[in-house]
Amino acid sequence: MIALTKPFFNQDIIFVLLTVSLLLIALLKGVYWKHAKLLFMGVIAQRYANQYLREENAFTERVNFITFLLMVISFSTVILKFIPEISILEVLGLLVSVVSFFLIKMGVILFLGNIFRIKDVARLGVFFSFLFDRFLGCFLFPFIVVLYFFSFEITASVLVLIAVIVMILLVLKLFWLWKIGTKSFGFSHFYIFLYLCTLEIFPLLVLGKEIFY
């Protein structure tokens, strides 16, 4: 019991989490690269995302699961950088909180789709909403390694770079969701704006407030 509650330095915990991330990335590259490549290229062009959806099978489900784990680990490790010391139980609590956040967000989208009888659209909304988060979770891996294990103290610079990357992908994500919602499904601009503010922007503002204040 004492071992479970003893504080550990972030680097020890991060080493384990990044090792798991590296194994997951190796698995994607070695076994599921054909489908993972389509998923990541969907961030750049919608036709790749559409092709990925058309090829939905057991392999794409595994890619979704692996990239979801990478997303959770990457976001959690960045948050951990703002916590000087933390126990294993607290790390597990943070991981559960991040997982719960994404699952709740997914559940809300699917629930709204069920209420308004647009289940297929809701499933696409979940896919495109998490597409950029999954890509970000994998893309941030080398930056997180540098953030924790670089020879020199460059934490502030790397955090700024990560923030810039997140903002660029967030803007791209909002643009794609707006474009798909209005042009592909003909939704009102007001409802798209309401969705983006409620489920995409507001949670980030709350998270930022919790971290910095």
C-alpha cells in the first residue's frame, strides 16, 4: 500500500507511458500502416477519410483503438508536465479522466444524433471530431520525448511549439467540421457554430483554466 501512494518523479512515469506509446506506434507502422496512413492523410484531404470509412472492417477498428490509446497517453503526458510530483494512483486517475472526457464527448454526439434521428451523421461527426485528435496524439510523440528527456532545459520552448501545433490543428479541425456540416449535410450555420462552441472549444477552455489556474 505504501508503494502505491509514494510520490514518484514525472520522468519515471513518463518513461513507462512513452514506452507504451512507442510500442503502439510500432504496431501501427508494422501491422496496420495501410489503414493508419489513410486515417492520418484524412486530416489533409477528405477523400482519404472517406476511403478509410468505406474500408471499415476489423483492421480499421483496431487502428481506431490503438490511435485512441495514443491520443489519451499523449494528452495525459502533456498535462502531467504541469504537475511536479504525482503518485501512480493519481496518474491512473488522470488517464481515467482523459478517457472519460473523450467517451462522454462521444456519447453526447451519439445521443444528440439519436434524439434528432440522424444516427449516421452522428457517427460521422464522432469520426471527424476524433480524427484530428488521433492524429495529434501520434504527431506529438517526438515532441513529448524531447519535452521530458532532452539534454538541455527547453521546456518552455517545446510547450509553446506544442501549443502552436494544437492551435493549428484545432483551426483546421473547426474548418473541416464547419465545411462538412454545411456543405455535405446542409446544417444551419447557427447549429454548427453552437456545436463547435459547446463540444470543441468550451472543453478546451475549461481544461486550460484547470491547468493554468
